[in-house]
Amino acid sequence: MATRDATHPSEAASANGTGATPSASAPSRDEAKATALVEQGRALLRERGEAGAEDARAAFLQALAADPQCAAAYWELGWAMQVQGAFDDALATWDTLRTLAPDYPELAQNYPLLLMRRDQAATLAALPDPGALPPREEEPRGGPTLGLLAVGDVQMGTAWPEAMADLPPDDGLVLFAKVAALLKSAPVLFGNLETALADSGASTKCGKRSHTCYAFRVPTRFAKSLATTGFHVMSNANNHAGDFGPEARTSTMAALDAAGILHSGPIGDVAKWQQGALKVALIAFATGADMMRVQDLESARKLVAQTKRAHDLVLVSFHAGAEGIKATHVPKANELFYGEERGNVYAFAHTVIDAGADLVLGHGPHVLRGMEIYRGRFIAYSLGNFCTWKGFNLTGPLGVSGALRLELAANGVVLRAELVPLVLPQPGAPEPDPTGQAVAAVRALSQADFGGSVLDERGVYELRPRAPAGAKDGPTRVSAVRAADAASKGQRLPR
């Protein structure tokens, strides 16, 4: 997040002659007005998120002008500043609160987290500028290849609130039963973990009257089921990773570690592994706090470029974009959802590939989106829902899914891609779809949004179509381009 110039709350106090630290000698206190303004600011943050932070901040400052000893205004102002990325200003604000009300609820717990966020922001700011980057190779380089299977959002039920807990049988293994062979066949299996792995804890994310807010937590033992299913690496960067606070985030990473599953989520958490002769890394981005943000293109560029220097292949995952049935298209512009900024996924994907990423895997809209090949690299803008246990709406496009099988050359150029069509009947376990709804949907969306369907009618993209029987030489680059162009127009080339 960009840090904005801040008006420190002490300025509101100093207007009444009280200085940086409020005192009992303040000449005037309109507590009722201050309380009303604090509630107004809270509502702005709750309903509009980052988009409402500036207006919320103004409301909290007005509350302090009305009552320089309003502890709640200092508390909420610190949160608004964090939403905007103004961490030093947030620390100064909470330092004032610690003087005014040292026992303020949750201050002791959250102050160290604010220090962590300040340090994380400094880490990103300190990333070296890679300068002008070389153009990407668009011809595949010989050598070892990387095969992987990627799926979208993995949600496994909920254990909270306890009165409404609903978990699947067999610690969630039932969710993968009908696609088990497909998943276990993958040399690398990736998915987005859309839940916290924690055995206790309550969520303060959702208000009592909320009808559009969801908080997901399942027991830590469910990580073993993910490992048994074959997951090798998972994203933990999404809008549900923090549903149960920092303790649950730590618990999630510990559970994945214990199960042998690599992960990327909080700032600084990059999955790294050796796949045969290839050094591979995966960086997960999202739109929320404490994660590498899709909106921060400059930091993304620097981080990907830095990671690429030490790895043969860099894979990027992102959780961003609007959600729901109306969010199937990629607008190539900044997206909003319930007033919350959800990034420009088109600009993000192109930025990270220019910086060195070799594959971009999107999720978050809960529907499939189009696919694109950019500089020889494959972009899936949303892989949709993969599984749930009564947690997601699966009406229409929300219940159409797929698993993306990929083969990448040693330099990241995509050699082959195949979308395996799936559907998610209630309660949300994926199963094969012989009608191929996912393929038809992605082909149409890719054509509409990017000018080419990418996949053929089988759901397959091949850089080098197989040579006819008896041919002495394989197809040329020209024939591959012709094949891709024909596929984008729904045609078949003679073999």
C-alpha cells in the first residue's frame, strides 16, 4: 500500500490547546458527537473497506476534535491508517492511545502486529529495483520440463460458530473422492486454501447482522487430508486467510508444514522447491493486509525479478477480482466488490510476467474466467471454485469448475495446457463433467476478453501440434502460430 501524508491525531488535540497527549484539563468535550463520528467511521470501513478508509479517517479526526480524550477514535484511526498503509502514523496514533488508555481492549495484542506490518512494508520498500529487464524468451528452451495440475478455491466446511459447525466426513477426504485419480496423477498439485486451519478461536470479521460475510475455519488435522489428496503447494493469500486473526494464520502454516505442504501467503512467505533439475518458486498475492498485494505492481515486479534470479521457474498465484456470476469477464481495469478494491488483474498478470514469472494462476471470483498466453507464458485469470462443503453458492457458473493440467519448458514457455472439466453439485465435491461446460465457457470468455480462445474444443492448447505420421521434421513455429490462431477461431487444422 502507498503511505499517504497523515494528519496526526495530536493536531486535533492541539487545536484545543491540549498538545499531543490528552489531559483532564481539556476545555471542551462533546462525547456524544465523538461517539457518533466514531460509529460513522467504523461503518465506512466495514462497508467500503480500503475505499472508505480516507473518509473514515476524516470522521475519526473530527471525533478527536470534538473529544480529544476519545480513546475509541484513536483506536479506530490507527486501523484506518493501517488500511491505507500509513504504518508509522498508525504507530504514533496508538502510542498516544497507550498513554491515554494503556489497558484499552486488544491494544496489547494488536500493537506487536502493527510493528510487524510496519516492518513488512519496510521490507517490500527495500526490495532492489531490478532496472530494465531483458525481454522474455518466447521459444521453449530444451531441457527438463515442469508438469503440474492447478485448481481453484479449496474450502472444506466450517467449525465455527460451534452452534452452526458443519464439517464433511473423513476429515474432508470425501470432497476429493470422485477426482482422486486425477489429483494424485499430478507431479505437482496446486490449490488456493480458502480457509484457516485452526482448532480454536472466534472470528470478529463479520458483524451480527451481516448477510454477505463469511468466516471459515476447519481443524488442523484437515491438513493431512490435503496431503493425502496430493496437494504439494498451496496459496494462503486470500480474503479468508485472516478470518480468525494472526494466531490462526500461524496455525495454518504450521499445519501445512507438518503435513509436508509448501505454502505462500504472508509477506516474505515464498514456497521454494527442487523439481528434478529445476529450481521452482511460487509467490502468492492477494488484495488484503499482511499479504503481497496485487495492487502494488512495483513491489510485485521487484519481488518476482529478485526471486527469478535464484530460480529456473517462478510461478505466481493471485486472489483478486470481483466475485460472483456477473464477474466472469476480465475488465482490464481496477475492480471493486462491495466497495472494496480488488485490483487490476490484467495489469498485474502482465507486470509479473514481464518481471520474470513463468505462470500466473488466478482465483477469487468463484467463477471461471478466460485464459491468455502472454510472452509465451500461460495466464488463467480465475480457476473458480474447486470444492466446498455447503460454504459457497454453486448456482449456474459458480458450480462449473475445472482442473488445469500444464507442462512448462525449462524457461517457462508453456508447451501444453489442458482444462479438465468438472462440476460441483451440492454440497460441493467436484466430479468429472462429460458435457465439458468448463471448456466451452473458458473458450468463449477467452475469445471475448483476449481475442483468442486459446484452448481447442477438447480443452487443449499445444505449442507444437503433433507431426503427421511419417513426417521427418516436427511442426515449425509458424505452424504452431497457425494452430493457435485456428483454435481461437474455433477451427481445426488438418493433421
